[in-house]
Amino acid sequence: MNTKQSRIRRARKTRAKIAAVKAIRLAIHRTNSHIYAQIISADGGTVMTSASSNDKDLRGQLANGGNVAAAAAVGRRLAEKARGLGIEKVAFDRAGFKFHGRVKALAEAAREGGLAF
């Protein structure tokens, strides 16, 4: 089993638990160049809001989209958008990535912005 398959297996377990409790989820995806985050409805069928280091408004502010500072900016931006929609509580879906580095920075910035998970 390679690294990607292991990550996807871990992600599947997490998503099954989140689906069982029918929670709104904050899903992330990380690449070497950028980080992406979406808030997905409890039924899993609708993306309610999203933010990424590749968005036009954030791209101008960031020198590099693949670092901890960019992840924190994405977390803050996503929390602003979620509060605008009245979303306060989400389940964090880290997509099998380790809770370390950019993933942790995004999560902490979203918490500081007012999201609870």
C-alpha cells in the first residue's frame, strides 16, 4: 500500500464517522503548492462555502500558497465566510493528512475565527 492509498483509507474512516453523526464538515485538501478548504452540508451533497490559497483575493496577499502562513490565511477567510452563513459548528475532515504543519495552522486559524470543532 502506498502513501496515497493509506491516506485515502484513513480519510474514508473519518468520513464514515462524520456521516454517521450527520454533521456539517470542514474538508481540506493539501497539495505542495496550495491548500483548499470547503464547508460541506450534513447530507454531503452541497458545498456551502470554500476558500483556498488559489483564490484571487488571497493570491495577491500571499507570496507562496504552500506554506503555514497561507494555510492560516485560508482558515481565517473560511471562518469569515462561514460566520456570514450562520455556521458555527463543524466536524473537521482532515482527509487523512496528519494534524501537523499546514493542516494544523488552517484548523487553529478557523477556530480563532469562530468555528467550533
